[in-house]
Amino acid sequence: MATLLWIIAVVLVIAGIVAIVRRQLVMGIVLIVVGLLVGPGGVTIFNVK
């Protein structure tokens, strides 16, 4: 599960960078923030017991 979350996080961050390059600043920032939330903190967010 943790590996899948990290892969999703990497894809979101890359998509955010691509969006910023394409001049979609707000969407890029949102994607990067969501990617960071899913990646480093995602394991604890999705495994609440």
C-alpha cells in the first residue's frame, strides 16, 4: 500500500510541475500539494486505526 501511495504522489507532483510549465499555476500548485500530502503523510492518513 505504501509503495502505491508513493507512486501516486510522484505522478501528482510531476503532473503539477508540467501544469506550472504550461502556465496553469494554480492547478500545478494544487497537484504538488496533494502529491506531498499523499506521499510523505499518506501512509499515516490512510492507515488510521
